[in-house]
Amino acid sequence: MYSFFNRIMKTVWAGFLGLLIIFFGAGVWSALVAANLSTTPSLPWAVPAMALVLWLMWQYLGGKGWPRSTSLARRLCLRANRVPPPVFGWAALAGVLSVVAFAGFWIVISQLVKMPGNALPDLSRYSLFTVVSMILMGSVAAPLTEEPAFRGYCQVILERNFRGPAAVLISSALFALAHGPTQGFLWPKLLFYFLVGVVFGATAYLTNSILPAIPGHVIGLLTFFTLVWPHDAARRLVWDGGPDPWFWLHVAQTIAFAGLAVWAFLRLKKVCALQESADSRPRDLMPL
């Protein structure tokens, strides 16, 4: 009974830390954007300001600053460990293939289930320089906040109390729920963000680092900000007029790239196992 209660409390604590980090990053960025666009919209000063905030946040989460007594714990929870190039390469490839599959999945599910699209702010009144700068920083700020929050602090704590796959699933569920206040608590969206969490959570678990998931996360947000979400309002349900060729193309895209992503993850798992085996060999058995 005590063990079960302790796990529940650890899960609550892990979720709280993840939410605290993600809401801090998202809150600061939203406030900076609002202040920037209402004062000097032609000069996107919110971008370098947010870059500084992210740097300071990573420094603190990685063990810098007060209190020194928690420095090691913070560094371990951040899990920003360097990984060998082959591991990073396969992890990045798995992430990018997953992004293409997720793009197709979002388009398909939005034509099967009636739901409001992801609302994007109207930036048509602002200069191209401002818009591009904001989109780029938004695509970077979210991964640099969400990866430390959920694949770092949250999942690391969970992995100490659950088996790895269970920790990935729990952190992914918390990650999906964290998007509810802004994206809506609709099952298609919750399922989408849960699957995204599984992909990035599995990457962090296999590589023992949050770094390899960041490129795919950034590319994913750029893709959705520019190519997917702006067209949500124009999509119609297949039940209203039947599926068109584009619908079936996106179904094929989802299936094909999901299969390729699974293949890449299997390769990543094998490469990680070989790397771990090589790292654990006695020094006198290693080749000169």
C-alpha cells in the first residue's frame, strides 16, 4: 500500500514539475510577444529576450545557481547528455520521419472528427521580418521548454519509480493533458499529443538524453505552424462529401512514414545497445 501511494505521489510531483517548467516558458514567451507586438511590432525584440530567458532557464535546470545542494539533482533531471553521432543521427531521423507521419495523421483525423483547428494568431498586420522571427523563435522555444519539462524532469523522476516503457506512457499522458488548456480537451487532440509524447519520450529513454529529440521537435513545429495548422479551417469532413484523393494521399503518408519511423526506432534501439555494450567493456579489452 505504501509503495503504491509513494508512486502516486511521485507521479504527481513529476507532473507538477513538468507543468511548472512548461507554463513558465510558455507564459514568458506569450507575455514577451504581446508586449512586443503592442509597442514596437516592426522590431521583434522578444526573440533575443526569449533566447536569453531560455539560456538562463537551461543553466538553472542544468544545475547552475542556488541552491547548490540541488545542483546535481537538477543536472541529472535535465538529462541534457551528449550522445555519440550515430545515436544522435538515428534519433533525429526517427524524429523527422515521425513528424511527417504526424502531419498526415493530423490532417486525416481532422477530416474524420469534427473539431476546431489549432488557432494561430493573426500576424498579417506585421512585417515579414517580424512574422518569420516570431515563428522561428516559437518553434525553438517550445521544444527547449517541453523537452526539459517532460522528457527531462518529469520522465526522469518517473523512470526511477516505474519501468521505462511505463514512465514513457505516463509522461506522454501528462504531456497531452498539459496541452488541454490551450488546445482543448478533445480526444483527437489528446491522442495526437500523447503519441507525440511517446515518440519523444521513447527517444529520451533510449538515448538517455533530451538532446536528440530537439531537432525533430523544432522541425515538427515549423511544419505545423507553416503547412498544417493554417489550413485547418478550410478542411471539410469526409462525411460531408466523401474523401477526395488528397485524403487518401495523407492516409498513405501516415501509414508509410509511421512504418519508416518504427524501423528507425528499431535501428536506434540496436545502435544504443551496441554503444552501451561498448561503453561497458573493460578498458583492456577495448581496441587501441
